[in-house]
Amino acid sequence: MKLFSTKSIIFYSILGAITAFIIAPFIRSLIDFSTGIELLITTAIIIPMYAVVTRILKKYL
């Protein structure tokens, strides 16, 4: 999957929307630290998730 192809842009837009509106707020609601620490922890979970999802769905895209 090429980075700037139509499928890639749509895929990452949908994945980003799901992450921004569902996954990130859920992770942040589970922890009660300062905002900076919450963002670091959330980012440490979300970036590997993108890599795993991309590898899994690469067969179908």
C-alpha cells in the first residue's frame, strides 16, 4: 500500500477518526495522571496499534 494512494488516505483517515473519537478517550478515561503523561501513555499505545493494524489489513487493501 503506497502512502499517498487513495486507499491509504481513506484507510488512515478512518483509522485516525476511530482513534481520536473512541480509543484515545477510552484510554485516557482509564488513567488519572497529568495531561502530558496521559498523552505519552496514549501515544505509546496508539502508534504500535497503527503498525499492527496496517500489517494485518495489508492483505485486504
